[in-house]
Amino acid sequence: MLLALDVGNTNIVMGLYDGKELKGSWRMETNQKKSADEYAVFIRQLFDTHGFTFKDVDDVIISTVVPSMTYTLQHMCRYYFNCEPMIVGPGIKTGLIIKYDNPKMLGADRIVNSVAAVAKYPAPLIIIDCGTATTFCAVSDKNEYLGGAIAPGLKISSEALFEKTAKLPRVEIETPRKAICHNTTEGMQAGLVFGHIGMAEYIVKRMKDEIHAAYGNDKPVTVIGTGGMAYIIKDNSDCIDVLDKMLTLEGLLLIYEKNKSEERARPEEKAE
């Protein structure tokens, strides 16, 4: 089976695939201070709970936006899964034409999401990924990754208000009942949530206009939302057409399949 790891700034999302079938998915905290052994112990516990073992894993693919995590997870894969993991980055086949000033600066998660979106939905596309940061990616109907925008995520914005002000409290991210609020907590929630939704609506509109201007047509643009906080936009706005929580894991599977024929070194034995 294939273990897919999507390493974000806040969480690592894992998916275990048997062929094209997702057998299980899990989430754990991204912690740069943890060792390869500590990550392996946590994954073993998850596997044990769901009836899997390390021997079930034949290969691993990793997408990470935290460079310092690469060595840790590579070491874990070599020692515990006895394979050299595939790392999404320069030299990996994606099927996309990257229209970016410096492709090496493009986050792996944005590439992975775009690969899955192109395979699943009619292009042109806009992908909104709501995580630690909220990213917007535009893809043409010619498989061109056109670029995008990056904004602070909802949780970062909330923490900034709490940390940088003297009297404002830390609040939960919830959709308030209205925009004209009568207490500080709901007022902050209104500013955070409705402000984020308004930002998403405006950026999506701008991107659609720019795509149509560049290609000289009014072909519908499909907007996909993914990431832990995307439901907030989807539930309160019509700017997202489809909510796809598994988009990144499916993108990792597709990229693995595009590249799996390349021979990669393997240690001799598997850890139990």
C-alpha cells in the first residue's frame, strides 16, 4: 500500500491507499521538534488501532511546506518502512505547465492540489485551500498553473488579534449570527469570518476576470475549496462550487502514479 503524507505548517494529513482505494486517513500535529522515532511511534499507534502494520506499506510519498521536516520523515521512512520516499518537488512529473517566476518557490501543496483538481473537475479552475494560510491557485484549461494569491488563514488572523492587542480575547472560529454585534467576542468573529469570506469572494472574482481576459472567452471557471476551514466559506457564500476535503491526498496518489515507474533505492529489510 501507499502512505501519502501532506505536511502543512499546523498538521500532517496521512492517507493509506490500497491501489486507488483510500483505506484510512488521519491527522496529527506538525512538530519540528519531534524525531523520526517519535513520528513512527505515533503512526504505529494509528495503524494498530485500524488493523494495519508497517509491513503493509510498500511506498511513501511526501508533500511538505516545512523544509525542516523533510529529513526527519525521510529518515523515518528509510528505517521503519524500508523505502526511499518520493518527495514532491523539482524533477517530479506533475503534468502541469508551471507559469511561475521561480517554480522552486511554489509550495508543494499548491501543486498537489492543482494536479488533483485538473484530474477531477472541468478547467479552468480556482483552488482555495484554507489552512494555516489561505491560498488561491488558478489553473487554465491547458493544464497551465497560472499562479495565485496567499493570505493569512483564519486561525492566524485570530491569533494575531489576540497577541497584538491589549484587551481583545482569544476567540473560537465560529460564524456569528450577524455583522452588527453587541459583544466583543461576536464582533471579532464577525470581522474574522465575514472578512475572510469577503476576501475570498473578491479574489475569486478578480481571478475569474483575469482568466477570461487572458484567454478571451467566458468559459465557466470551477472553484474548489479544500482544507480544514474551507467549509466556513462554502456554508456562507456561493463563491465555492465544490468542497473536496480529500483533494490533496488524491493529488499525492496521482503524482505517485505518474512517477512510480522510476526506480528508487530500497533497504533490504522491513521493520515489523
